[in-house]
Amino acid sequence: MLTNHTLDRLHAMKLSGMADAFRQHLEQPSTHELAFSERFALLVDAEATHRENKRLTRLLQLAHLKQPACVEDIDYKHQRALDRSQVAGLVTCDWIRAHANLHITGATGNGKSWLACAFGQVACRQGLSVKYERMPRLLESLRIARGDGSYGKRLLQLAKTELLILDDFGIRPLAMNETHDLLEVIEDRHAIRSTLITSQLPISSWYDYLNNPTIADALLDRLLSGAHRIELKGESLRKKTPEKTPVLTERDHGA
């Protein structure tokens, strides 16, 4: 009876991790030989791990990452000018904490989207909030938000996210209202949040792509100042291989 009461109290206090560990300890005679302080420390560790896993799950769900990528699976063998030491520095996520931006450019199939999602995943693992958006869909959602009165709320949500991933920048021409919306998003984040942009266009072409000198000057000043850059080279990762067993790696997801 006392055991059930203890488990009920732990669950009532939202200590589910500790409750599960306590139940497991009762079923494992070997733990009974440990000192009280040692058993209690194990229970506290179990609760901490449970909460960390729960937070990670929630952050990944909110991030809506396009691909299940992780930095441990990055393919350095493919010749695309990907610098291992640079990636190692970015994996620490210190650039996000410093509110810097990251731009990943390269041809179709070089793994831009996959790499962006890998950086997003490692950011979630470090407790940072992430949101993945394809540029065309984001701009369409902002257009709709203007019409239904939720524009301000939508901008506020984007501004609060610690890492905003904007995938497929430059994939199609922008209308005038879209360039204004994009400037609003970046202006709200400038120097207080980080933005990761992927694009097939080289950065040198971004000014001409925006096709509006005033907005281009303002937007690129905020995006490019002090930003980290990865310029992928070489052939597509999507080349078909004769492997029979489908093992999903970065090469399979090159985007």
C-alpha cells in the first residue's frame, strides 16, 4: 500500500521519471544493496533525463524539420567543400546564442536542406527553439495572415524562435508585398535571434534577386553582417547507387 501511495504522489507531483525509476528499483534486488543517498541520486537522475527527453520531443515537434537529419551523419567524403572544422564550430550552437546568422548555398542536390535540418536538430538537443519554414510557404502564410488579422501574431511567433530556418530562398521571384514581409521577419530578428537561410543562388546574386534597391540594402545588411557561410560545391548527392538495402543517410536526402 505504501508503495502505491508513493507512486501516486510522485505522479501527482509530475515526477513521472522518478516514479518509473522507483518502480524499476523495486523490481531489481541489486539496487537494494545501494546506500539511500545512491538510490536517491539515481532517482533524481532518472527524473532529469525524463524531463530532458520530454523537452527534446516537444522542441522537435514544434520545429517541424523537413528531414530527420543529425550532424553525426554528415557525409564528409563527398567532395563539396564542406569544412569539418567549421561544422564542428557550428555544432556547438554558440553562433545561435550569439544571435548570428548562417547561410548555406549550393546547387540542387548538394544537401543544403538536410544540413540545415541537422543544425536545427542539434539546436533542439541543446534546448533551443527551432522553426523550419520553406520560403514560399512562409510568404503565403503571411499573405493569408494579413487578410485574417493574424499578421502581427504570426510575426511575433517567428520573432520569438531562437533559430528560424528559411529553406529555398530565391527559388522563385518575389512580389513586392513578399519582399516587405520578408524584411519584417528579418527586422524583428536582427541582432536578437538567429536565421539560417538555404539557397541555390550564390550570395553575390541576392541583391539582384530582391529587385528593389531600398529593401535589398536593408535586408542584406541585416542578414549578411557577421554571418557564417557554407558554400557547397560539386555534384549532387542524389546519384543513384546499386545498393539493395535502403539505408537513409544524408546522401539519400541531398537537397
